Amino acid sequence: MRLYLRGHNNKYAVEQMLLALYPREKPEYPEGKPSGDRVEISFGMGKKFAAVSCRLCLDGEIHTGKAAVSSAGLEDPVLLDRCVQRMIKTAFYRAAVRAGHERPAWGALTGVRPGKLMSQLLESGLEPEAAEKRFMDEFDVSPARARLCLDASLVTEGMRRELKSEDVCLYVGIPFCPTRCAYCSFVSQSVEKSMVLIPPFLTALHKEIEAAGEAVKAAGLRVVSIYMGGGTPTTLSAPEMDALCAGLEESFDLSGLREYTVEAGRPDTITPEKLAVLKARGVTRVSVNPQTMSDAVLEAIGRRHTAGAVIDALEMVRAAGDFEVNMDLIAGLTGDTPDGFAKTIETVLALKPENITVHTLSLKKGSRITLEGTALPTPGEVSLMLDCAGSALRRAGYGPYYLYRQKFMSGGFENVGWALPGTENLYNVCMMEELCSIVAMGGGGSTKLVAPGEGKNIRLTAPKYPKEYIDRIDLTCADKKRIKEFYDVLSIG
């Protein structure tokens, strides 16, 4: 679609809303007089108001949308830019709705963390009901999504109050899986093809763990959560997993640890020996992620196990010790239906995991589903799946405690973590809502240094692919020195 910008050059905000509303359209910036199907976005700053207007021309008809805020207090360039971005999206959205576009569940919001906006309303002093109403009014969010966001944000605010300035979470990434699922675009290597890379990868990872431990100690930080993800960490053997956990214990002071999660996502990687290691090493939470409890859908997405194997794996986990259990599900998978997904929810609820995470399928460019153009459930069907899941989970006593959105997500919906009271996962909330720093280790690990309330966030990213990670481990370890530098600057400030 042709895009014409006047009074600004904020292409990012315009393209974000274009992607949300018209995902098949590609942005074009032609010169000359506006013509054809197009979007004209104009910004102006007056003495009293800053305003954005949008003219959306489709099939020869023009539809308009406007947004404005008081210009008082917008002297700060950063604040002004944020306001302009929000007004651009709102004006574009309003024009599209007037053109007959169906209102998305998340209204004019395009960001991955809608909870941040809700938290800002709560922190401004609004009572929860007033914050929910303002959220719906300002962004045209549906009542169901606003309620999800409010409930999750209340959990966030509770955790924010409990965290200290020195608290950090650790993430350990193991980029190996038994096989690659059809929907997956994560950088992970199938052990069928890369078994030879696991030992040198672990050697490199131990070096990074030592470097990170030294930096965390030097900065005077306290580890409150560990999350080991991937990939599938339990692709490792029991001795490899034991050595990895031992390395974490040796390099970090874990006396303040409140939770320890390991993703045992694929049931075909879970054994009593591995679970015994996890229990002995203090792991408190395990993810067993079926994605679906339909054998037909499991086969369609490339999983080499059955729904029965998931149940067997969960029984193994329960027998191994007092682990909290998370189970991941995905709405919108190949071959699934609203009735089929409802049966999956019913089956998983009967297993009584403490946490259930309901994802919406995100169509990643590198996934087999996207590359092959596989037929998928419609956005309307995905909506029915999510609504059914939310209702069933609330009836069963679960509440939403974190949520986030992704690009190319079917229907523009969301991923939601649900938990029984008292079992909410701290790491997930800290990661999504940026409540504290995340010190990451492993292939593709993204350390995120956060200064809450100060807008000083820094990312340190390790190489994605195992071979590249191994080859560049010395540079990755050296990068960890920036952790102490970051906190030194904060203490001076």
C-alpha cells in the first residue's frame, strides 16, 4: 500500500499499524501527488494541541481518522516521539474502522506488551476498574482482552513490589531438540543432525556461566530465578544435565533463589534419570509441553510422540518429586478445530498442572508451516479456541498472570500464562514486563539489563547458532563485563 507522510518521518509506527490491519500489504513510499489505494498520515504541533490526521483511500473512497493530545509538557523529544507514534496508530486505526475494517480484539494496540500500558494506568493512581475502562476507551480493546490485561497486570504489580533493586533472573538456553516442529522458527538444532555439537557447546556454555557468575558477583546482584529453556534442555543426557546444573551452583550464589524452571518440553526426552537429576539440583518447576492432545495434530506438526506419551511423561514427573508443572498449548495448529482444541483443554485440565500457557500460533517466516503454505484454522476459529480456553481455565480456578503478543500471530491475538493461585512463575513476568535484569547464557541468549523506571535498558546478545556460539565464546564471555559496568553507572546516577 502507498504511504504518504507529512510533518514527520515515523515509518515504524505507520508500518506497525499497516501490518496489524492489512498484513498482506507491503509499504511503499512513492513520490509525487498521492494516488491509488493509499494512507496519508499528517502530523502538526500547535500551541494547544499536537495532532495527527489520517486519510485512508480504498477503492476510490476516502475515510478519515484523527488523534490529538495537549501539547503542554511535550518539550521532551522522547516523550513527544512516543505520543506521535501512539497518535499515528490511533488515527490510522480509526480511519480503517470507518472504512469497515472489523475491530481487532486488541483494538489500536500493536505492541507485544499491552500490560505495560495497563500498569502505567494503575501506577498513575487509578483503581483497577477505572484503569480497565480507560484502557478500553483509549485503545478500543475488547472487554475480554482488557480484563485479561488487568488481571495479569495486577499480578505484575504485586511482583514488582516484592523485588529488590539487586534482584536478577538467569536464563540458560539449550538450542537442541529431538526434531524440529513444523511451526517452529527458533534457532535450534535437531540432535539427529548435530549430536557432535553438544559436547563442545556445553564446554563453551560452562565458560560463559563462569564469566556471568563473576560479573553478577562483582555487581552485588542476587539471583532470584533460573529458567532453562531452548530448544529442549532435556535433550541433554542425565550426566550432561547434572554437570550443567552443578556449574550454575558453583558460579552463582543461589541462596536467594525463589524458583528454578527447566523446560522438559518434549515428552520423548523425559526419563526418570533426568528427573532425578533435576530434583537433586533443586529444580522446582518443569514444563511438559504437548501443544495439543490430538494425535492427528501432533503428527501434522512433526512431533514424534502421542498424546498418551504426554500423560505418561507427566505421571513420571509427578512420581519423581514435588515439581510444579507447566503445560504449553497452541491454538491454531494445522488440522486443529475449535472442538478439537476444547478436547485438548479438557484433557489437560484433568491432569491438573499448576500452570497452563495458551499460545496463539505465530506464523514465523522460517517455519515449515509458513514455507509450505499449510492450511490453518481461520482467525475466527482461533478466536473460538481462545475464548473456550479462557472460560474453561477460569472455571477451573486458573487466573492469567502474564501475556504478550507477537508479530504474524493468527487473528492478532495473544499468548497467556494461566496459573493456579500461588504458582505464578516469577521469571515469565520479569521477562515480559521488564521488572528486573535477565542475565542470559547459551546460544542466542539475550541478556537484558533493566533499570526500572529509568528507561536505561541494554541488550547483550550471544550468537544464535551452536557452531557460531562455540567459535565466538571468548567474545561472548568478555561481553559479560558490561553487566558490572551497567550497575556501576546506575549507582553513580
